[in-house]
Amino acid sequence: MMKKYINLFGAIALVICSIQQTIAQNKLIDRVVATVGSSIILQSDIEMQYAQYLAQGEKPNEDMKCYVLQQLVTQKLLSQQAMIDSIEVSESEVDDNLNRRMQVMVRQAGGKERLEEFLNRSLLQYKEEMRPNISEQLKAQKMQGNIVSAINVTPQEVKRYFEGLNQDSLPKFNTEVEIGEIVINPVLTKEEKEQFKQKAEGYRQQVVNGSDFGTVARLYSEDGSAPYGGELGFATRDSYVKEFSAMAFKLKEGDVSPVFETQYGFHFLQVLQRRGEEVNVRHVLIKTKPTSSSLERAKAKIDSIYDKVIQRKMSFHNAASVYSDNNETKYTGGMIMNEEDRTGLIPVDQLDRETFVAIDPLQVGEYSKSFLSKDRTGNQIYKFMYLKSRIAPHEANLQQDFAKIQEAAKQDKVNRKLSEWFEQRKENTFIDINPEFLKCDELKLWITKETLANN
């Protein structure tokens, strides 16, 4: 079985990074290190990714170059099949991926200017250089998804998988809980919002009076796009909330919008370019922040909901569905899902400290008092928790852990399917690896017995 194929897009995000000065310092003379079908992989491709690995703060490790080359070989095989199967990726998909990568890299570098200095080029130039490889990566991802999309497992397969495990070394699970929450967001009055609206209007007037939009965005915008001068890249209507889309697709190229409000705060934007059903804009965002009065109103509201639940005037699940402001949980009756296996059971060691402190003293069926907290984006909220069940530490078994075992069985089936697919491609595709890399265990998967014997 070729399980090392399976980590194509796994633990280490191999961000393609063309760092010319690093290559120059190493006096690297480029060469072909692998041929996969009609594609070649260059030494510089490996050095670029290895340089990015080091830039992420990792220690030097020459073995990582073996891993990089192995991943590039699998990517080439998948993307070549994607072309045969007419699998395409849109420009907006590539743009979105590039923008997310740039945001991560800007944070890691400590700012846009420092990253551009490190790359020895502007971010716009760098994004264009990355575009072909990102497109290939996305096609490979889609191809891999297509290969395993129809895979599922029956209860009988789950049972067989579990029975096939070494019963003397079954995994042990920590304490797990099923918990729910009801969340209330502070709501500002029109008067309370005015200070934020006027702040945005002041920055807009700077642009209208001749200031560079990108500079204003970098200095004052409270959005993640600020390091890029507020630029968001090409996107379709459904990429944004409706108020933002309505403004972005209404204006002509070069126009600056009036200040408008979305759920995130107050914006103004400028249309940079249109391309069919896509538009590229840049914007400035001023986030609204709760006032002491709005927090007091939120506290009073959640305490009122808490009283209804405690007094059994309303069930917790109904109250969550009617009142909770968390759209991720209100449609599940307030219950929080485990994001790893999409079940309701969450290991207590995965809970944030605040949630653990709230539910730890509770008996099953009880509710915590309301408390001030923050959501995933850092906004202040009020909430209270519900403890539905608590399962003590135990060894894996089908009765309590069926969903987890089912997910493991499915992943095992996915791994075997991908291994079979790559074995077939290995037999039908010309793959030539530079002899220098024959020492790599990862690459022996791709090397024929004849090649190994001759070296």
C-alpha cells in the first residue's frame, strides 16, 4: 500500500515560494530532478518550497526536500488526470486561494513591507508568479476529491473494520461532553453607530480629496485586507454579503462608493476592474464595537432567556432556535458540533478554558450562568452553556464511539482507494527520478525495481 501518497495536502502546507535571492546565495544551477509524464520538476521548485519551510521558522532539515519532491510528483499526476477529465478551476478560485496565502505570509513576515523585502518583489508581482502553480494545485485537489467522492461505509463495514483492529491496543478516549450554548450579541442603536459611521466617512473624504485609497486602507482599515491596500481580488456576487455585493456590482470602474453598513461594520469601496461576472474591489472597513449600554442590554436579554429555560417556560433547544445569535448553533438547537468528526461529542481537552470552566461544575442537564465572552472573530458576546451529557474516559467501543470508528473506517477506505489509483498511474505513466534522490524513502514508491537495481 502506498499510504504516503495520502498526505498530498496534509500536515505541512507547502506554499509555493519563488525566493530568488535564496537560490542565488546558494549558487544553484537549475536542473531537472524528476519527469512525470509530460511535466518536469526542477531543482528550483524544491528549493523554493524548502526556503518557504525555513521561512516559517522550521529548523533546517534536508530530508524535507525528499518530502517536497514526493508531494510534487503526486501533484503532477493528479493535475495531469484533471486535464484529461476536463476539470477546471476559475480565476476567482485561484484569486481567493492566493489572497488567503498572502494574508498568512504577511502575518508570518510581520507586515507587507517586510514580506516584499524578503521576496525581493511586490506582492502583486509575486502573486502572478505563483498563479500557475496554485492553479495546478487546485486542479489536483479537485481530482483527488473526485476519486474518493463516492466512498461511503456501511454499518457492516464499520463493524468489520473495528473487529480487524488490534483489540489489545484500542485507542482510549478522554472525557467527552455534549454541550450547547445560547449566544446574544450586543446590538447598537442608530445613535451609538453614528460615531463609527462618521469615522468611516472621514477616511472616505480623505480619498475624495486626493489621498491614495490603498494608503488610507493600509493605515486605517480594520479588515484583513488592509496590508494589501484593501484589495480583495476578483470575486463573484455570492462571495460577499448582499449589501457589499450590491454596492460592488453597481459602481463603475474607478468609482468610490458612499459609506454603507454590513454586519461587519461600515465600509466604503472602490471598483478596480470588472471581468465578466467578477469584480475586483478595494475597501476600508471600520468595525462597530459594543458600548457599555449595548452590553447591558445584551446581559438583560440573555438573563431573561435563561430564566425562561430554568423555569421550563421554554426548552433550551427552542430558546436557542428562536433567540440565539450564533448561526452556527441556533439551527442545531444550540448544540455545538465536534468539527473533526461532525458528532456532538467533544473531548474536554479540546474545549477553550472559558467553556471548560463554565461546564465543569455542572451536572448533566444543568445550565451555567450567563457570562461575557468573545466569538471567533473577537467580538464581545454574552452566552450561557448547557451540559447534555458527559462520558467518562474509556476504551474505544462500537456502542459509544460508532461515529468516530465510522470516520476512521471511511478514511481507511479512502486511503486504499487513493493508493490503488496511484499504483495504476505509476504503471501507466513515465516517471523518472534523479538518482540523487534514490536515498529518499518517500520516493522509492515511485522508482521501479530496475532503476533501484542499476543504482
